[in-house]
Amino acid sequence: MSSFGTDEYIRQIVMEYSKTLYRIAFTTLRSIPDSEDIVQEVFLRLLKTRPQFASREHEKAWLIRVAVNLSRNRLRHSSRSELPLELCPESVNELVQDDFAERDGSLLQAVLALPEKYRTIIHLYYYEDYTIGQIAQILAIPSATVGTRLARGRAMLRKMLEGGYFGA
């Protein structure tokens, strides 16, 4: 790993984690400008706190946890949190212009329509390829809770997409 705080380190970490952090923030906030703000705030926190990481995986988990916490705080304190997805001024299509776009657009719409506690877990499990145990560590909740929310989120998606992506 590069020396903490150097231009090279900052450039490397921003390039490596920006898209992931952006998608996680967007999954919670469903707002492009708010998601961009969260990503910037995560990197500012990293530079201010200068935590010591045991590994690259620990570093990534720390960044994701900060993004989730900041997104949830923003959601709690925002009057926009009650707006339905289709009324938000940003288009989901703007989000899905990279590797995220290869996923089924209707599925992404359905995931974004889930309650936040299910959206985050579904996103981390399916889009970021984390295991239930890893998600439990990142979100600081029991593995059983993650498993339950994952199952409930899948059931909600199944109902939303009846006969579609998941089948009946």
C-alpha cells in the first residue's frame, strides 16, 4: 500500500473505491448529488482520521461502513427521503452507465424501491459480492439478521417482479 496521505495513495484509493461507494450511497439515498456528496465525505473522513488498516479488505470494509453510516444519517435528516423514486429529479439511467448497467434495469429499479434495510444488504450481497458474514461485520449486525433481511428482500423482489427476473 502507498504511504498514507500522499497524492499517489489518494489517487489510488479514489480510483479503486469511488464507484463502489457511489453505488452504495445511491442504493440508500436514491439521489445522484447526495450520493456524490457522501463519496466525498467518506474520503475526507479517511484523510482526517487516518485509520490503520490490517489489509486491503479491512480498508474497503471501513470505507463501505462509513458510506453506509453517512448515507443513513443523510436519509434520516433529509426531507427528500419520503419522495418516491420516480419523483426524484435524477434518473436511475445516469447511475447505470458502467458495469452496473449490465444488470437488468427492472431489477435495479425494484431493488431501489425496497426499504433501505433490505436495499443495502441486497446491494452488498449481489452487486458487491460480499458474503452474509462479511456484510454482518461491515454493518455491525448479527449474521442471522443479515440472512433474514436478505431472505425478506428476495421475497419482496419476487413479489415486485412476479414472473419476471426471478420467475414466479
